[in-house]
Amino acid sequence: MTRRHHGIGGVLAAMAIVLAALGQPAQAQSRQETLVIARNIDDNTTNDPGRQYEFTGQMLNQSTYDTLVTVDAPDFTRVQPKLATKWEVSKDGTVYTFTLRPDVKFASGNALTAADVRFSFRRLQNLKDNPAFFLDAIKTIDVVDDHTLRVTLGGPDASFLAALAAPQCGVLDMKTVMAHGETDAEDAKEKDKATQWLNENSAGSGPYRLISARKGEEIVLDRNANYWGGKPYFARIVFRHVTDGMTQREMVERGDADIAHGFDADLVATLKTGPKLALVEGLTMNFIYLALTSKPELSKPLSDKRVREAIAYAIDYDGIIKGLARGGAVQPPANIPVGLLGVDPGMARKHDVGRAKGLLTEAGYPNGFPLKMSYPTRPMHGIATEAMAAKVKADLKAVGIDLTLEPKEFTVAVTEYREGKTHMVLVEWGPDFLDPDAWADAFFRRGGTVAKRIAYENPRITELVAAAKREVDPDRRATLYREIQKIAFEDAPYVTLLQPKTYAGLNPAIKGYAIHPIWFVTLSHLSR
């Protein structure tokens, strides 16, 4: 598959694909209004918003389903209206009353009402699939009238609106999907039968509708004639499954594709932009990090925060970012990414061998100690994990720590980490939604998804995470998150190595491209 579109054969094949999708003869206008994206789409396992939890699916669902609110470029700290024109929040922060747009129709022509939103939210909750947690904060959902929805939370949660911007919280056409076996009942996990239909069709009000999806081959979206938000420029969007970044680049330069989504830092370093290829870069909200256990039964040295902090100072961050990542990354101060509320890149730790040795001596390990580190063998954001692991080993050797590397197949390494069996592990983390609570809760709260894996707990930081979650004032929230990062900096349960950049190769004629850290790009913003 990776070399199918090469040379003249590639041009003809790409033309055939586009023309077949359009169902009409070759015309300049038809290609003009067709956007072809070359990317690896083999992660796309389902197009059902209630079950979807993969990268490609988020881009598709963001284009075919609307959410009540959105978070879009360039300001990822601000929640903006979408289906909801406004919302009111009770004084105690637990009741949200949304006013919906009165003019929205689904692709079917059915009018969108508050009942559709309630149905969609209840289905997402009751499917109990991967993305159900987005609505964990909700206690009850009530339809006030056709265009008013009242949502009551179990407690104040300032991250709630940002979670609603996730594509998985998109609103489905209740009448259409119920005809295909969909239900929002409490037993939806067992009784809902609509996923197969939703894998090949869409039932949303977004700018596009799903026409076809062939796994490992192509996905086709068509413009939604009923879209309320204005006519998108492109009439059709075709995703072609191409795994190799070099092949994607050749397709863009030949005109077989308009966008390439497989560029890593190594490839970018060799690129020459010009009249046939432009490059867009932006920060992901992912990061690569080390997790250090606090369990003395696994590693007595690591249970001492002075040792963990020494490891953090021993790492040559600039060497990793400028060398292994070829400059295609930044360094966050803690496990909350740069670009979110309260994150100051200036707080990031600096390489300091002398301080690392001093902390080890203070902790009773002047000659270092042996330590094990596991890591998955697959690359992380285009960087070979073997190279990163070797760099960490060399950096720790410089302060006397003898690191034994334990490369493992991805599922093995991650499973052991999730089960809390690792001394130290090199792993990565990706975003669910764009609010710092998504990271603070997982990494720093006692019993959080990640914190429990390494037995990390600090009563003060747990209090601050809860306070930041409740706080509605952005300035006060930002102050709380800075305090969280300060404590995490001192406790060093994690060592944040880098936050990668992401790249897209474009036909220079494509306009309006801004990288989004969740769904890559808002397709309806693009034009030629």
C-alpha cells in the first residue's frame, strides 16, 4: 500500500480514485473542489462517536458531528460557542443551561433539538465504551424546551465545557439512528446495534457527511447541504491510506494529494519547500516522559524524592530535543503541556549534573545505584525509542546510576506499567480534551489514572487538583495549576522529556490550515 501511488501510475491511480468518488468525468472544477489527504488511516476502527477513540476518527467525527461548544486554533484555552449560542452556570457551578441555535438541521433534514442532545449524551454514557468518561461529571440531563437543555453535574467541574468540545460528544440525529438500532437506555452497552451502520454512514449536523469508509484504503466525506454554518469550500474530502511520509510528500508534489499527514522531524529536515510543497508546523499536546515508581518494594532509591529529582536533573533535555528530535519539540515544566492554562515554559527544569550528584549524595547514594527502565520498542512521534533509551542511560551513567534497559513489545510494556510493576518506564501520553485538569487529575491526584501506577501521592497537590477543578475564574485556576507544577517539580514523580511538534505537508494553494492538537485540522476552514 505504501508505494501504490508512485510515478505516472500514481497520477493515474489518484485521478481514478477521485473521479470514481465524484462519479463524473474529469473536470477542472471537480478537482478544484476535492481535497485529497494522504495519511495512515489504519487506526480508524469505528466512526461511531460513542465508541471512537482514535486519531483519524476524531478528525472525521469533528467534521460530521457538531458539539455544543468547541476549542479551536489559535487559542486553545478558550471555549467557544457552536451548537450552543450561550450558556448560563449556576452560582455553585453545578447547573449548566444551554441555549441551542434555532436553525440547525441534520444531514437528513431533521431539525436538531435539545432532545437530540440529551439522547446523544445519554447514549455516550450508557455505552460505557472508551470515550464515556468525557461525561462522567454529569448527574442529570433535562430538556427544558426544543432549544434549551439543562445539565446538572455531580459537583463543580471547571473542565466540563472543554470536555464537551471533544468530537465524541457530537450530537446525533435521534430519529435516524434509532431506526438503525441505536438506544440511549441504561442497557445500551448490550442493546445498542447502530455501530455497524454508523461505521459507514453519519447522522450529524456537521459541515460534512460520511459517504464511504474502506478500512486501510480510503474514507470519503461529502459536503452537507443542510449545514447551518455556511457552505464549506470543498465539496468532497478523500482520505487515502498512505503510511510512508516520503510517498505522501511525492503525492503532494505531483498534485495527487493536497495534504500529507505523515511527516516526522527526520523527513522535515530533508524537505525543500517551494511552489509544489509548503510546510505547516504546530505543537501537539502529547509528551514523552519517564515515570518513576514511589513503591519502596520495587525500588527503595526511587521512593526517595531526592533520588527522583536527581534523575530529573541528570537528563540532558537540550540534547534530546535538538539531537534526537531535531529541534521538533519543546520542554514542558511538568506533565501538563505547553499551550494550556497555567503552563509556563520558563519553569522547565535544566540539565545540572552537579546538582544531581549532590542530591544523590544527600540521599545516601554517592556512588549511584542500579536501576531498570522498560520501554516500548515502537517509535514515539517518529523518534526511535532505542535512541531515547540509550540517551537516558548515558545521562544517568554520568551521575553514577547504572541503568539496565528492558525493551518490550508495546502492549507488554504498557500493560506492566498500568499494573504498577515497573521501576522506571519511558512512555508517551496524548490528550483527551484541552483543559489542564485532564492531565492534572490523571498524573497528580491521589488515585489518578497514572498516579496510582507509580503510587504517587501528595496530599497538598491532591487538594490543589480538586480546587482547580472547582475554580471557575481563569486567573485563579492558572495560579493553582502553576502551584501544582511547582510541587510536581520538587516531587519529580515524572520526568517530562519533550512535547513534540507535528507537521503537515501542503499543496501551497491550500489556505486556512491551522494545526489542532486533537483533530489535526478543522477541515471546514480550508479552501484552495
